[in-house]
Amino acid sequence: MEHSDYKPRIIDKKVEEYLKAFGAVCIEGPKWCGKTWTSSYHCRSEIYIGDPNNNFQNRKLAELSPDLVLEGETPRLIDEWQEVPAIWDAVRYRVDQRTEKGQFILTGSATPNHKGILHSGAGRIAKLRMRPMSLFESGDSSGLVSLECICKGEMKPVMTGDVDLRRLIRYIIRGGWPGSLMLDIEQAALLPAEYLKAVIDDDVFRMDGIRRDTRKMMQLLRSLARNESTTATNRVLVRDIKDVDDEDVDSNTVSAYLDIFKRLFITDNIPAFSIWVRSSVRIKQSEKRHLADPSLACALLNVTASGLINDLETLGFLFESLCERDLRIYAESFGASLYHYQNYNNQEIDAVIELSDGRWCAFEIKLGANQIDAAADNLLKIKHQMENDPKGQPPSVCCVLCGMSNAAYIRPDGVFVIPVTALKN
């Protein structure tokens, strides 16, 4: 590939780091998020298993002898390796034989069943999760404020400029797909819709050769979109499908379909934060529901820019999804992890970033600047309760991530206020 127009990704640094430490790196994530382009940028030779040329010659070659497709200058890219799962073991074996670092880069947009894969690849093949572009990667965030610095309690106040609501809505509907960045919003909205069709009509069957009820799968996806950025249980999803689509789906089917969506990287749920094992505060353990990109929820709900302006509640959930997608990308770049917090007193923190040293930071996400005061008050209330709990561990930083603030600053009460359009890793 010609890389002169390559748009740098935050994961680039991790790829280089992992190639120096492991024999192979597997980059996983949803289709069209840029895995192949990024992997090609870091490799010296490549083979595309899904290439349809000559009647899928590459796939047939890999099926005939997986070892043959490994020949080439290293690092060698093997794109969509899951099309021929035996490639995994061939890579693991070749890595053991050569005992060299940075031999292969694998990309995968689905996690295959373990059938046919003999070894985990532990210690030889490292996995990295890639997501659609963050606002900083797409050039829609100025990057004036670093999340890593915020988590260290460091930030220099700065004016970031006014943000128009329609601009935020565009980012949500367009999503972080590299192929949509230069398109008008009407054209960009077509990509996530076609993405979902392609995954449900083709990729689901190709995973294991089993035909499933694609209509019910789409109904479940629409339910996930309606419950975006919530902790809705499987039971709620079943009831939602019944109430809205007037369709019966049993809980076992829902669980099986959710597992498929996870393996295809369509969903990207956020786990609950549970550091207070010995605390008197009981923590709920429900995951927060997220699709891989807020644009997928928009496509499933058939929302438009004008429709979101007239439905601020839905817009708020989708904006939260956008922010948490970016927070996760930024946090993982410096070894931190993203969670959410919810206890049995109905107290919530939208996002929690846990650092490698055990410290954690609390984030509330609000679309409008008029919501900042209430968000800060909520963070401080929970923080003070934890300070008064002998076994509690309060957050080291409290921050409100805002959509329409025109400045990044620290309030007199110590709470950070950051516009998402000024944030970077």
C-alpha cells in the first residue's frame, strides 16, 4: 500500500512497542475502523486472505498450507486471518521456530470459535483492540488538553472556543469511520447502516456456518441502540423487543446473539468499577451497554440531525457514547482502563478511569454547559462519602467532560471541566 496519506492513529505507538516485545501482534476490532491500513503502515510485506482475486486464491492457498502464506519480509501482515483459523497455529509455530520479535501482524474483525485453534498463542501473539477514530484522531479535537495529564491532576486552563451543537451531532451521526471523514453527513450516515447489513447478512454466517434469524438479530440490535449508554439487563432487552417490535425472543437466544455481536466487535460494553471490595458501599456489577460507535445506534434508530435537536434525551445518551468511546481510546494508550460506577443507592459516575498504580479518576459527561454545576456536585458528593468510609478510596481527580463549554479550567471546588473537542490522550 502507498502510505503517503496515512492518518496517524493513537494505537501506532502500541503497535511499535508490541512488535519489539512479541513475535506477533494481532490487531482486532470492528470492520472498517482502519485495522488493515494501520497494520499495512507498520509492515514490510502483506497478504490479504479475503482478497477475491483469482477466485479467492489467497484463502485457498492458506487452507491448503497455512505455512505458505507466512513467507515474506517481516513484519508480515496477514489480513483477516480468521477466514482460515489454522493460520493462528502456523504463526505461533513459526514464531517459536525463529525466536525473533515482530515477525507478523494479524488483523481480525471477528473472534472465531476455538475449534481448529490448538494453542492460545500466549507469550507469542499479543492482542490489541482497535476502535473507530476518536475526535483527536479524526482531526475534530484540538488536542489542547491531555487526558493523561488530567489523570495526574495537571492542567493549564485554556480557552478552547465555542462549539456548535450541530457540529457535535455531526460527529455522532458520522462516527469515527476513516472512510466517512470527508463525506457530507447524509452520505456518512449511509456507512454504518451498510456496515450492519453486511455484518448480519454475511459475517454472522461466515463465523461458524450456522444460519440464524437475521430479522431477530436486527431487532436485538435496535433494542441495544434504544438502550445505548445504559445498564439494561438481558431481561430488559427481551421485554423491550416485545414491547416495541411485538416479537417474542427468549433469553437464551438473546444471550447467544449478544455473544456473536461481541465476537464481531459490534458491541463494546464498559465493565463496572469494583475496587472497593471491602467497602461498606455495595456496587452494582452491570455492564454499561455500548455499540462500537455511536453512529451505529444512529443508523439503527434512523435518527437525523434535526431529529436529535428535537430529542435532547436521546442526544444526551449518544453524546455520552461518543465521549466514552474517546475516553477508552485515550486511556488505553497510557495503560489505564475505562469503567463506570453505579451503587445500590442509585448513585452513578458516568466514567471511571483506573490508572496502573491503582488511583482512579471520576468523570461526569454532560452535553450542555448549563449542566456542569449539577455534574460537579454529584462527583463531589460521592467523593465525600468515600472519604468518610474507612474502607473507601476516593477519586484522585474529578472531572466534567462537556460538549459545549468554551474553555478547559479548574473550578474553585477542584473539579476539572474539559470540552471533549479539546481532549487528546
